[in-house]
Amino acid sequence: MILYANSIVQNHNTEYHSSNTPFHEKIMALKRGELSNLSLHFMDSIIIKQVIGEKIDDRDFNRHKSGFIQAGQLKEISASSICEITGKYILLVVEDKFKQLRALTVRYDGTPIESVMIYDILLYLSKDWYEYEARRYSPTRPYHYDPMTHEFTFSTIFKIREPQYEEVLIDLKNHEDETTNRRRIEVNEEGFFSEPTYVHINSQEIDFGLFTLKSSFFKKNYAQYIKRKSDGNGDNSYKIYLDRSQSMELLSNLPFTNDQIIRVIPKTKGKIEVLQRHSNGLNINGDGDYCELEDLIFMSNWDMLEMKNDLVSIKKYSTDERKITPEISVKDLKKKIKTECGDYYLYLTDYIHRKEDISSLVQPREVILKVNFTNSESKITTTEYIIFVIANGC
């Protein structure tokens, strides 16, 4: 089978239209924004590596009985398609005409090496039930790629529902999803995909009575401490005290960070909404401890989180979203620090001379989830809270 190393580009710079331009140079131009998109030659044949063996793969095999997919069936390569450029291969994620995402390795001259499917969603309808099967990383992200380990991570999900679309899942507790399993596929030094590893996760549950929340982020082996309390209004909240590494993981909004996924398991029929906000405090870090000014706490607005198939991903906040300049003068601030914290902490703020400097003392305190459950029959809404307490101090 002949492989064509030519490629097709679309842009406003005629320099890259030449077929003599090496493929890897076109990829670099695409990454720099000098090209809008790039395609492999439509006649290139790409090996499909089926490494898991699920219904999704069976359907894919029926579509491509030869074991190859033609490059003409792939959508154009964009800058966001580029996962990694190594000394021997270029790793891309491309979408095919069936809206499946495929990880694809290509040599520097544009010759495809092989491809593996990392994202797809199937729905099998029948008279008595329907089956939902998916391969994805989280409700909001199709996959996760770690350039340090050269690994793709995603979950494989299989669920059964009643014929009515809004019905709850059958045997909900025993279904696997993004909170209970992980598949990892590594790309080796030559650009070939290795056999996947499978990890089963025993996610910890928090029972609120009408519903249960389940997530690997609640796991006790992360040295978390969970405490229940009442706020006086009949609503309950769980406080989860995070260590420093967990705190950084929850706040990080970088492209390659993990999602924190929560599964909502209702015990009766009802509507569930999950909202999120965060709070920032003004504190001064000392030698292993810190002092927080308790009346200078700043709350963000509530954000509605998107629910997909009983799952929700915790929102990550960028540095800009967490940036706050408190409405207090430097003079009044230092007076409060002296009164509430003492001379030692006042000394640590000697560098603050302008109002703009105050923002350096603002630190994230909590990430708060609010879960509203409205019973379908009684129409009564119950509200519960989960509070992730961010680690501060040195």
C-alpha cells in the first residue's frame, strides 16, 4: 500500500504552499499561527490500532474492515491538534467524519505511523432499554494527555437506562464511569501506541440522604479529613481539608491538569443542580504559619456547572479569575494587621506601600459546591454543600 508524504495547507503565506516544504516545518508554522490548517494527503492510508476491544471498536472495525483509515476521512489539522513534537514523531489528535477523535502519530516527512481511537460516544436503542457507551476523560473533556509520561488517559463507560430518556440509570451504583476507571495508552519512543493499562478506582462516597456524591477526589488516602456540620438552616455541609498538593491540583487551570469529577447518585427521582463559587482571603504567611484577616473575605458569584449523565467536573479558576484588589487603604490594612495578627506579621508587610501591593496578600481559601435537589413528586428543594478548604501557610 502506497503512502503519500505530501500535505495540503491553507493560509495566507505562499511560502508554505510549496510541496517542497518539509512536513515538520509546516507543523511548526501551524503551531506558531502562520498557518490556519494543514492536511495529510487524502490518499494516505493510516493503520488503525485497536487496543481495547469494546463495542465501540467493533463498530469502528466494521467501518474500516481493511484495518486502515484514509486521511481524506479526517478533518483538517489545526494548532490545537498538536499534542507533542518529539525527535522522531509528531503526535496529533484529529477528528474523523464520524466525530470520533483519534490519536495519530506522523513521521517528520508526513508519513503516518498509526492511529488509535481515544474518544467516541455510542447509544444503542432497544425496545426495553437503551445502552450508553462512551470513551472519554470527563464530562467536559474528551481526553487527557500528559507530555511528561507520553500517556493518554480516558475512561470507558457502559450504562443502561429505561426507554424514557429522563429515567435514572438502572443499577446505578454498579456502573463504571469517569469516577471509577481509567485507561492509559502510552506512545513509545518510535511513535507506536502500547497496550492500554486499566486502573479501577475505589471512589469515596458522601451520603446526603436523598442523594450520594462519589469522587476519587474524596479518597481518604489523600490524607483528607471530612467533617459534617449544620449551618442552622437545615442544610448540611461537608468540609474537606486539602493538603498543599491537592490544593494546587484543584486550583490549577493549565492545559494538561487533571479534572476533578463528581458523580451524583440520586436515591429518588428529582432534578439536580450543582453550582460552584470560590472565596479568597487576605492573609500573611509567616514561618510555617499564617494569619488571616477574618472580616476581609471575598466571595465570587455562583457558577452553574454542566451536568452530563449524572457527572459534573469541578471548575478550575485561572489566576486572573482569582485576582482581587481589596477596597481598603494601606494605612487601614496595616492597622488591622497590627491589631489582629501582631507586630511579627506587620513586619512581613513592610514592602506594601501602594494599594496595588495589597493584592499580593490575597490567597484562595475555599472552593464551594452547592447541590440543589428538587424532588419530582413533592417539589421540595434540598440544598447541601461541599467545601474544599485550600491549604495555606508554608
